[in-house]
Amino acid sequence: MASLKALKIRIGSVKSTQKITKAMKTVAAAKLKRAQDAAMAGRPYAERLGAVMASLAGRVTISAATPRLLAGTGRDAVHLIVVATSERGLAGGFNTNIVRLARRKAEELIAAGKTVRFYIVGRKGRAAIRRFFPSMILADHDMSHAKTARFDDAQAIARDLIARFDAGEFDVAHLIFSRFQSALVQEPVARQIIPAAIDTGNAAAATGASAAVEYEPDEEAILADLLPKNVAIQIYSALLENQAGFFGAQMTAMDNATRNAGDMINRLTIQYNRTRQAAITTELVEIISGAEAL
């Protein structure tokens, strides 16, 4: 049985941990509101851009003049998986769920006879991917300098990916991140970003009507300008969604940790009181026994 001193030290240690987790929960809750607003504000722009590109792509016949970011390389052999995770932990299974989806996607592609490469964005995905696929990492992008998601970082990642695509390092790129739904729910999703996966069924949404629209200059010229921007917007949207999801997951994890610490403090306090009472009872019995022996 633990001594009274050991129990007292452990209770103090758990109380200190509880203060830290409670403070982290408060900070995460404060940051969650701003991150959630940013993620929600970014969705309409990304959706509208996708609708405009769908309208343009529906008018284009794939040819040698079509931008490669839309037409592709003509091959489907090398797939690049861009894994976007957070820079910090203590967020429950947030990063683990993203990496798990990346692993499933990679295993499906490998089973189909494809070559798979990884592009890591965020420190928490680095170690896990290296553990499972040590020889498949093409590159990683350091985000440790950024406290919040910035469009400059998304542009830098997009430029690097497009340069590698133009250099023939991969044929198809998939972006894996966590889509924010609520503080309790973050859904890992995979999205093809290169070549652009255009849903031509959304063409009418670009203008809000089904009327014919004439573009000046021609559709291919506009697409050549919009496609690189679309890659950056998709990445930036993923970073915003990840940031909101991270703070939601961290708030939930720290709330659970605070509650668990409280339960542990209660159990240890009961154990401490029982041990103390047993020690007092033993001393009283010894005193009474000694008095009767005189």
C-alpha cells in the first residue's frame, strides 16, 4: 500500500496536470472560434471557384493545347499523396486519423500497381509516414514558423507541387486533410488536386443559371491562369479546415483530460483518507494495548 506521503505527492502532481489541461482547453476554445470563422468563410470562395472552373472545363475539348493541370500527363503511374497534419499534438486522434486515411489510400494505390510518393505538410505526420513508408517520402514542407494558416504558405506549397508536376515527378496528386464539422467531429477526406478533378455537373452554378455564357479571352487561356490558383486555394482551404479541426479536437481532448484528472484526484483522495484513517486506528490500538499491559 502506498504511503501517505507518496499519495499526497501524487495528488499534488495530478492537480498540477489538471491546471495545465484546463488552461489548454480554455486557450483552444478561444482559438477555435476564430479558426472556425476562417474555415467557414473560405468555403464559399473555394466552391465558387470550383463552379467557375467546371463551367470553363465543360466547354473545353482536351487537346495538346489544354493546360496540363487539367489534361494531366496522359499517364496514371505515379501518385503523390499530400498529407496535411498539424504542427502540434495533444489533440486526441486528430492527426492519427489523417495518417490512417493516407495509409489506406497508399495501400489501395499500391495494390492497384501504382507507384506512391508522399509530400508531408505538418510535423505530426512526418514521423508516422516515415515509420510506415520510409522510402516513399518525396519531400516535406516545414510549417513550424506559422502560428496560423496563411495563404502565402499555401501558395508556396502549390508552386512546389506544380513545379514537381511539370518536372514529371508524379502524375496525380491527392490532398488528405481533416474537414471541420464541429468541435466534436472532424472528418478526414481525400481530394484530387492535380490534375484538377472537375465536376462538370456544377457548370450552371458558376453563373447561377443555365444561360449560355461567353468568355473573353477563350476558356483555355482563362483555365491556364485559374488552375494554378485553384491548387493554392484547395491547399489553403485544407489548412484552414485543419486548423479549425485541430483546435476543436484539442479542446475536446483537454476537456476529457481535465475530467479524468478530477476523477483520479477523487479516487486518490479517498485512498489517502482511508490510509490515514487506518494509520490512526493502528496507533490507537497500539496505545490502548500498551495501556492495558501496564
